[in-house]
Amino acid sequence: MTPSRSYSAFGYSDYMQQPQSLRKDKTMVNHNEGTKYYRQIITEEHKSLIQEPESKYIGHATPTNGSALQIKNSIIHFLETNNIVTSDIVAIGCGGTVVNTGFRTGVIRQIEEHLKTPLQWFICQLHVNELSLRHLFQHLDGKTSRPNGFSGS
């Protein structure tokens, strides 16, 4: 098949950007046994892919685990199977975790190596701010007492 769609940039995201606590979604799939089809609910991780400009949802990739290699492979697989022209991509955006931004083995670096071209990186800084403020509050008030509550000193 000939690639048919072209994007200058894309971003990917998941709800939680922390590899140690991967968010998994329940997905309903159909599988067949002989001539009958049965519904089954499976749990899998989804990486939402967003076209830029316009911030348009183009689909999602489903890595088998949270490693940078598996995330990269699932994104490339999605782009190729959906006939998206990868030679026109000039930028990529994502959260600022090490699995995404590692300078040797991060997802972005591996996508750059696959495409054989450097990309402009757009990294979300909201998680950086959240982490810094959490550490500041823990230093000033102490640790939280439970997951959804707080008791400072």
C-alpha cells in the first residue's frame, strides 16, 4: 500500500507518564472459535497519538510493555499500518519521563534512528512542575498520610 496521509508532527501520551505504574485500559475484543465469535475483555496499555497541528486524534498504539523499545515499535507499527508518511514528520511531543526522553535509548531517540532524521522534541513540562512542587510540599509539611488525603505537621 502507498502511504497516503502526511503529518508534520505528532505527539503521544498516556494518562500516567510514570513507567512504574503503567495505566492499563480494559478493551473489548472479538475472537473466533470455529464459526462463532466471542467477546472478551483484555487489559492493555494505550498510547494516544495526536496529529499536530490541529491536535487531532489519529489513533492509539498498544505496546506489549512499558519499555522504550516496545513503545517505539508500537508507534512505528501504527504509522506504517495506517499509511502515514513518516518522511514528513519534523517534530514529536510527549511527556518528559526518561523512558521517552533518554538521549540514547528513549522513545524519541529510537524513533529518530528509525526514521533516520533528527526531530524537534516538544516535551510537556507539567509533570516536571508537579514533581518539583510535590517534593517542596513534602519537605515543608511532611509526607501524605494516605493516597487521597494529607495530614501536615
